[in-house]
Amino acid sequence: MYKLNGKEYPCCASLTMGFIGGKWKTVILYHLRKDTLRYNELRKQIPTVTERTLSLQLKTLEEDGLIKRKVYTSKPPLKVEYSLTDFGKTLVPVVQAIADWGVATVQEKGEIL
């Protein structure tokens, strides 16, 4: 049993999935692995996610310490950028491995649209 931030996990894999599990968290981390992106840039990269879901997932990733949100208020319009924290960057090899596995699976069993 593992305990982190008041939550208990039956194994280390479930702890990891607690951070990156779900449909969109890994996708968001994948798009932030190389670049800092503004909210609308992320929306364009992930067109099938709803605005509400993207906002909620970004908030959760920020609360978990995986991404940082920087707000520029010096002049309108408001500018918000998202990037990986140092802690979030430790997941880049994991996220890249997941993406590589997906590409290999599609090449073997599916098709790229």
C-alpha cells in the first residue's frame, strides 16, 4: 500500500495512474512536453476536448504540481500560458513511451487517419 497527499494506492502503478489517468491528462502532458502553450493553442492541438473538460484537467494537473500556469496581466487581453514543472518533466519519458506504443500499435493493427 502506498500513501501520498492523503490518498492511498494499492500499488505504485495506480499511484502513477492517479496523476496521469483519464482520457485527457496524458494528452495534455504530451502536448506540453516540448513547449509552453497558451490555452487556445492547447485547444487547437486537442480539438475533441470540451472547454470545460480542458479547464478542469488543467486545474487538476496544476494542483498535482505537474504543470504551471502563468498569467500575464500587464496589458489586455489576458494571456495565460501552461508549461510542465520540473516534477511534470519527470513524466516525459513515460508519456513518450505511451505515445510510442500507440504509434507502433496503429502501424501494426490499425490505420492513421
